[in-house]
Amino acid sequence: MSSSPTGRSNTLASFALVLAMFLWASSFIALKFAFRTYDPLVVIFGRMLIASICFLLIGRRITQALHYRNGDYKLILFMALCEPCLYFLFEAKAVENTTASQAGLITAMLPILVMIAAAFFLKERVTRRSVTGSIVAVSGVCWLTLLSSPTADAPNPLLGNFLEFLAMVCATGYTIALKSLTERYSPFLLTAIQAFAGCFFYFPLLFLPGTKIPAEFHLGPSLAIVYLGAVITLGAYGLYNYGLKHVPANKAASYVNLIPVFSVIMGWLILGETLSTGQTVAAAVIMGGVYLTQR
């Protein structure tokens, strides 16, 4: 007996979301690597520029997918402001100040924030178990942050972890807006809008007094920027937007729980990062709290 179109769509959506989480986890590693050589604003602008160039090469598909509805510009602008504009500002400074592993662990807060936003804006019911899980997860994040000590690669983990949390607040607004927009626009088009919006937003920031424009070309960090733009911005966001089109927002957000697992493993394998015993316990508390909210 053949599977239904809906079943196939759900399977593809699940696969797309898992792959998107793996790519997003790898972005913390690539960002950390690129930041060692280039100014964070240069890295983020380069990422948006590479993604925009990729979309321009296939521009016909963008215009074919455009079926604008009056008033949607407000939601589109809000989506783009949340992510990539404010999101990447917070995340860039977060990864600059904390480890890639800890930044990845903070992303476990996204499903909880989406649940709260859905309850507030969409009037979805929140169970007592979910509230308990949220409190446990937030406690774990606070514990993880307080146990963090400054290092050469993470000079201010307290600030970095807080900024990553603010990035997750932006990601929540993005997810709620995107869920509404995917009912009328293709994931491909929405991902392209994000890339172009990011380019226009970050270009003026390159001329700020504190921004260091690179005087030399470094192959490794430059390839990391290309990877962030062509693979992460184009691939991960496209996959996530596709998955969100076919599954509920809270279910799509629950896949973010995979990012901490992937980021800690890759941080250990590639960057040599480690978590102390206390931080490992705190990470387990975070994941346990998130698990309760998703039951």
C-alpha cells in the first residue's frame, strides 16, 4: 500500500529539519573559526553577501514564487528584522564571548520560547508539565552560565550566553512570523528575502568606527564565510523554512533540541572545547526541562 502525499511530506519535512539542525550546529563552529581572524560584522556581511549572490544566480525562481498580498510587508519586515538582522547581531557577539558548545546549548531555549509565544499570541493551551519543564530548562541555562569561566576563546561567557538567549528571542519572533508567511509564500522566496535584507542591514555597519576591515586574505576563515553563506544561510534556512511549511510551529521548533547535541560534539571534535562535570550536569538539566515541555 503506497504512502499518502501527506505522509511523504511529513517524512521529507522531518528529514529537512534534522539536516537543518545539523547545519546550524556546524555554523557555531564556522563562526568561531572565522571570528579568530575577521571582525564579526565583516563575517556576517560576507555571509549575507554570498547567500544573496547565490540567489541572484537563480533569480527567476524568486520572481516566479512572488504572489504578494496587501499588508504582508509588515510581517515580512518583522521576520527579516528578527532574523537575520537582530538575530545575527546578538549571535555574532555571543559566539565572540562564549564557547561554540555553550552557545549551542542555549539554543535549547527556543522551543520553550516558541511555546510561550504561541500561547500568548495564538492562544494555544500550555500544560502544567510544560510550565514545569520551562522552569527546569531556564534554571539549567542559568546554572550553565554561572559555572562558566573566562578563557582565551571565551572571554566573557556570562555576556555571551545572555546575548545568545536574546538571539533565541529574535528566533522566536521569526518562527511565529514565518509560520504565517509560509501559508502564502514559498520557503525559497522567504529565504531569499532574508539574505537580501541582511545584506542591506549589515552593509552600513561595516563603516562603523569599531569595525576592522581586513587588510589581508586568509583562505581558511574566508572558506568558513563562504560555507556560512552558501550552505548555512541558503541550505539550513531553506530546509527549515520547508519543514515549517509542512509541520506545526511548535513541532518544528522542537527539532532545535538537536542543535546542542550536534554543537557540543563538533565543538569537542573540531575546536577541542570541553564541558566541566558541573556544566555537563547543567546541560542535562536543560535537555531534561526541554523534554518535559515537549511531552
